[in-house]
Amino acid sequence: MTTTSTPTCGCPEGLAAMAPSRRALLAGASVLGAAGATLALAGPAEAMTRLTFADAGYTGDTLVVLSFRGGIDGLSVVPPVGDPAYYTARPSIAIPQSRGLALDTRFALHPALAPLLPLYTAGSLAVVHAVGQPNPTRSHFTDMDEMERAAPGSSIRTGWLDRMVGATTTPGPFAGTTIGSTTAPRSFLGDLTSDLSMRSVDSFTLSGAWDATETARWTTALRAMHAGDADAITTPARTALDALTTAGTLRTAGYTPANGATYPSGGLGDALRDTARLVKAGVGLRAVSIDSGNWDMHTDLGSSTGGWMFGQLSEVGKALAAFMTDLGSAADRVTLVTLSEFGRRVTENGSGGVDHGYGNFSFVLGGGVNGGKVYGTWPGVAPDQTQAGDLKATTDYRSVLAEVLEKRCGLTASGILPGAPSERLGLLRAKA
């Protein structure tokens, strides 16, 4: 999902990597229609009563994973304005210290992220810098695959979000959900749970059914067709049918963001709005995947006052701030983590952009975050401090995820992230 109207301009591999995944939800177009029958038979009141009990057996946070596809430039997002070597390496595209939004004596936020500064100050946003994977390749395909498998050096082929949802008890139809796309990421690949993919709550409807009667007929037929089939078929089908029933109830009810929250137009704002909507409806969200694309900025990255990066980050800042405002007290049961397959080179190139690199940043937001701090060991960006010209990764991204799983989701991280480091940064408070 591209988050702005800026034309995509990246390397050939990056353009291919940003194409939609071909792994579609098993409950495909024929099952996707099955929303309405249960709704029509049970009625909205009964359906909403069921939603109240959708989280039975799980008391952890909803984990929202926002993936910046294409390799976002962490040295633009959270620039080390207190490190002179940063300005030497980036004479044209560095964020001037006077323009950066100071986080501490070394780091600042990109000025386009001004809506996030109050969250940082209030302690609900933490930053981890110099984050990365243990075996960097600078390949979109390889590093995306490894990031979402999260089991380097092992033969495990499933995705880490599939393992995460599978480790919870009695997951329901919405337990593992991709919002903003009809295809799930590799992180949901596996057989432990049936993941759900939707562009939006309101568009998640029965294709070809023009009224409630037709919807009921299709649903009855689909349930009968799958009766007696193997679990590999009936479980995804039942998941889709049950989810469509709930979506129909929510669509009828409508939605207005709370607390004066205003989401920006675009895919990211829409996806986060629907995430907040589903969280507050109590449909049983446990892991949510959202994509933000078009970050492969080899050329014309822009300046601190405008351009490609500024436009993209403006949407990110407004969308995340609206999400937290909209959640209100519900933020106490949500943790959002940002990831990207790799960072960018320390030194700018001759085209006003930055090429594939290594170390990056991660945002962690939520009600249980020990925010207002930049975490991690800063390695520096002087030539003798880099890894072959890249920012070193001093924190394995799985350490961040493991802390979320343990402290906020009540899960054992070692079974979900095998081989993850034991290091914990103190990013989060343990859930009561």
C-alpha cells in the first residue's frame, strides 16, 4: 500500500518486492462472500453480544505491526543531529539541528513528525535506534523474508505472527488480521491460525450479494458446501464467514473516531482508523499487520521542508497521532511497533537519495510504553564506526518484539522467536 501520491521510484528489486504478495487468504473470493447469513439469522443485537466475549482466554495487548516497506531511512526519521559525522555524510539531505524536533541531546524527530512529539513527551512513544537483523543482505526480498520469518539459522518456515497468534488460546476470526490489503504478509504464513485480510471494514462484504436475502442464500450454500471437509478447508471458510458477519454488524453501526481524532486521507490513516475501530469493538484482535510502502528513496529524498520523505512522514505522523487519540483509554491494551527490512546507507548518493543499508530505528507506541526516551546503544556514523558504510545494528529487532510478547502479550517469546537474544531494553511495563 503506497501512502502518498509520490511516484514510486526505487531499485528494480524494490519495485518487484513492493508488488502484492501472491499468498492470498485461503478463504478466497468464493468464501469472502459469506458475511451476511449469520447476521441475518441472529440479528445485530445478538452479533454484538458475541463480540463482547471475543477476547475470552486472552488478556494480552493487541500487537499492531506497522511495516515500512522498501527500507525506510532511519537517519532521516530520527536523525542524530548531535553527531557531527552525520552532517559530513549528508551535506544535502541532513536535517538541520535547528529544524529537528529534539528528543535528547543527540537525536531529533524529522520535522514532518511534529504530531508525534507530544506522544513522546507524554511517555507513550519510545524510539529504539540502531536496530537491525543479525544477517543483513541489503536485499529487499531476502531481508523482508527473514524479518517476517524471524527465525534466522533455523529450518522454520512459518511467519512469526502466525506463531504468535497460534500461541494464544482460542483465537477467533479476527485474531490475526491484515488491514489495508487483501493479501497477508509472510509473517502470517503458517498453519497455526487462519489469518484474515481486508482492505477495510466497510468494504469487507459478500461479492455479488446485492441484498440480505441473497447474502443469506450464499452463506447457507457455502456452509453446506464445506460441511464435512477437512479442517484445512473448513477452518478458513468458517473464519471468513464469521468475520464477515461481524463486519456487517460494524458497518451497519457506522464509526466516528473518538476524542476529536482526525485521520489523514490515504491508506495508512484508513488502516489505523479501522484498527482502532476493531480494537474498541472487542472483536478479538491479537495481531494486526499494516503496510506502508514507497520508502525506497534512492533519488530525490527531499529536504527538511518538503519533498518525498517529508510528504510520506507527514502522513505517518498524523495517522499515528490520530490512532492514539482515537483509542483513548483503549491504548492501554494496544502496543504498536514499526519495522522495516533494512535501513539506508549513512552517506548520501549523487542523486539526492540513499542506497540500501543496515541499521535502522523502531517506534514503539502504546499505553504500556516507557516512552520519552531513545533506547539502544548508539554506534556513531563516522566512517570508522560504520559497518561497511552502514549504521551498525546494536539491537536485534527480535529483542524489541520479544519484550512486547513477554510484557504486554503474556507469551513466552522463545517459542515464537527462536534464538532471539535475551537482551531487554526496558521499553515496556509488564501488563497487570
